Amino acid sequence: MYKILLVEDAPAASSSINNLLSGFCQLHITSSANIALHLSSLNIYNLVMIDINLHPEGSAINTANTIKNMSSYNSFPIVGFTLLKIVENKEYLLSRGYTHLIVEPFNARNFAQYIKFILSSHLDTNRHEFIPVGKTPVPKMIFYNGK
């Protein structure tokens, strides 16, 4: 079973994501960037999911970048997600620790499929994906890091 860390400060969103992913993973949930860093140092997660709008401002990017720079996570996916429909700074986010982005609109089935897809393909550490969720059942690869 996969082990996933979810960093989300909206309890309703955390609960929904927990329900979506509970069938195939063990989910650890926190609303705090500091606790996420502590948990990441104590555990090895197959995937870390961080709400890109985590408050206070900037803590999501700092958390993603710090976790990505931990030696045990340099080849593991760090997924940024948001319920906002427009992410203007996706290239910036992908250069700051996130390996994948999932943005609204998405439905429950697609969201779980995308997480499974990312987990199954995490060995390709040079690939960054921007996943416009909701219209296509398979993620479309748009961004690449490296060659």
C-alpha cells in the first residue's frame, strides 16, 4: 500500500481527498507546513501532496522545496494541487520543488486516477507534468525538467 502525506489546511478538502484515496493508500494528513516537514523527516512517503494555496502565503512553496531537497525525497513526486481553475505561475511552481500540478476542475474519479498514475510513474524523476484535470482521463505531459 502506498504511503502519502497530504498537506491541506481546509478540513473539508482533506476529508474529501482522504475518502478518494483511502482504497489504495495510507494517508497522513496535516494542515501545518512545520508538521509536514517533521513527518517527512520521520517517514518515507511514496508521494507528498501540498495545497499550493496553503496559508500563510509562501509556506506551500517553501515546504515543497524543503521536502524535495531532503535526500530521501529527491526522486519522489511532490504534487501541488488547487481548487482554483487558473494557475498563472505553474512554471515557477515546478521549478520550486513540485514535480506535478493538479488544478480544478476535477472530479473524484479523475483525481484518484491521476494520483495512481503519478505513483506508478514516479521513477522518471526528470518529468514534470501539468495535469489539467477533468477533461482527459490520462494526464497530458506538457512540462519537462532537463533533457
